[in-house]
Amino acid sequence: MINNSIHIIQTSIKLLLLNVNKENSNSVLETFISETNRLRHLLALRYEQSQKTNRFRNELNINFNKLIYLSNELYINQQHHHYAKHALPILKQLIAYIRERYVTLLDQMQQLPLYKQHELKTKLMQDLQPIHAQLNAKKIDEVFIHQVLKALKDLFKDGRYPTCSYAQETYLSVFVPQLKLLAADTRTKDWERRLKQLVIKHNLNHMGVYKFLAQQAKSQLALIKDHVKVHRLIHELNLWLEQLQVSSNLAYEPHTATLKELLLKELRLHQTYLLEQLNLSNQPNADKIALNTSVNELSLYFHYLYEEGLYNYKTKREAASAICQHVQSKETKDISAHSLTKFDKLQLNNAALKLYQRNKRIQQRLMADFDL
């Protein structure tokens, strides 16, 4: 019965758009109005009789989607078809009735009818003009303001897929009034921080907003050179985010991670990266031999071993460069060839004493081990 009623409504709209003649069109319009009223009754009856709510829910959503498609046809053609202009308000009333009567059964991700999108967009643009000016007066980062307002406007961007849904209509009805209150507040506060709290609590999980907040945090961390202070700030940011209570069942983009979750994940990844960099900086270079001796001692070793002809290189500098590529001292990872080739006796005096004592101990071990 419901499918038959939907079919009659579909056929009526097709005939109205054909606009064959006035008498027939008037008759079709009366049939259309009568059938929309009958459909209300059939839906109520079907709902009361249905023992399987899921089955009724599926049927309802399929037919509701058909009604939205038909409303879009009438909306597109209303400027050129007299009867489309008369039929559209009747269909709008039917759609509004079904939304109000069966809202808990309807798919909230269903796209809004074109007429509804136009109404919402018009109201939003009117609301955003004073909001934009008021936010700018609060000395909030202009890029942040731009991203927040852009996120709202993007819901009605030409070519957007999926188009604005009923869930996002609900989102706007909650978020925009809160944004208005914040913008109009004349108290002296840290308004940028307040705006951040607002978009996180109300889950404005638009990629532009997320990327701005993530980049701002990373830029703030990059200014700090002390590793302890960096990790303290990361801890403070994590704590601040964790304490923010996100509104339940509210999202700019439903069925995706919340803005809070995205930012916490970003902080965790950045902290892991910083820890890896710190560990690498504290570890000996895996490609170099780490020696527990000073550059000056290495310089003396090199000088005397080179004189003994141990290194098979044309020049002393070539030999020093080769060694520097594979050896690090206890003082530094990167030794210059000049550090090995210079021979400043005054500077090398303490190292010479250590080398002499070390070689003397080695000589004594050789004599004992090999009976020399």
C-alpha cells in the first residue's frame, strides 16, 4: 500500500512537470495532494501494525529518500513550471511531517533536500557576517577564524559529496548558537583558547581546523630547544585535551574520529618522534667505532702509527680523512681530519702523558704474555 502511494505521488509529479494542459494539471495536483494525505495515514497504520521495527525502518528510509529526490525535482523546476511551484510546499509539509513523526527511525546521514540546503545556507551566511567581525575584534589568529568559518561554509560547497545531511543540520543548530554567544561576549578572556575549547567540545572535526591546531602545536614545540621542557609542554597539552568533555552524539563529520581524538593522536605521534630523535642523539653512531679516548690521544696515536707506515695512504691527510669516517671519540661523533693531523706539543702534552702510560702498560703485558 505504501509503495503504491509513493508510485502515485511520483507519477503525479511527472505529469505536473509535463504541464500538458491546465484542466488536467489541476486534476493531477488534487490527486497529488490527496495522496500525500493518504500516505501519512498509511505510514501511521503500517507503523502501528509492524511487529518488526527494523523492516519498517528500512522501508521508511527507502521511501523517504524517494520523496527527497522528488522534492529536488520540483525545487529545480519551480521557476519554469507553475504547478511545480504549487506542489513543492505540499511535499515539503509531507517531508517535515515524516521527519518529526519518525525521526528516531530515519537515517540521520540522509542528504537534505535542496530547498532545505538553500534555507540553511542563506541563514548561515547571514549569521556568519557579524560573527566574523566580532571574532576578529577578539585578537584571535585570523587563520584559525578562517578555518572555523570555512568549515561551516564547506557544508554547502558546490560539488561537495556527500552533500549536507540531516545530522549536519542538527550540528549547525547546536554549534552556531554557541559560536554566536562566544563572539558576542564582551568580557576580557583568552578568546583563542576559548574558541579552541568550543570547537573541540563540539567536535568540529573538519580537516582544515584539525591541521591548523596540529600545526600550531608543533610550531610551539619547535621553538623550545630543551627536551625536558618540550615533553612537559606535550604533557600539559595532553592533560588539557583529556579534560575537555566532548558533546555526545554531535559531530561535524559523523562516523569519523573526533577532533579531540585526532589531536591526541597527533601529540602521541609527535612525542614518539621526539623520543626517537633524542635516543638517536644519545647513541653512538652505529657506522662508527666508538672509542673511550680523547681526540688529542687519537691524534698522537695517528701521528706515530702513520710514521711507522701503518696506514697505506699517499698523504697523511688522506689517511686522517679515512679514519674520521669510521671513528668517534668520547667527546664527539664527528672528528675533523685537521684534528688528527695537527701536532701542537703544548696542547698535546697531557694526552702524550696518558699515551705513554697506556703504551707502557701494554708493553708490560706483551713481555709477560710472550716472555719477551
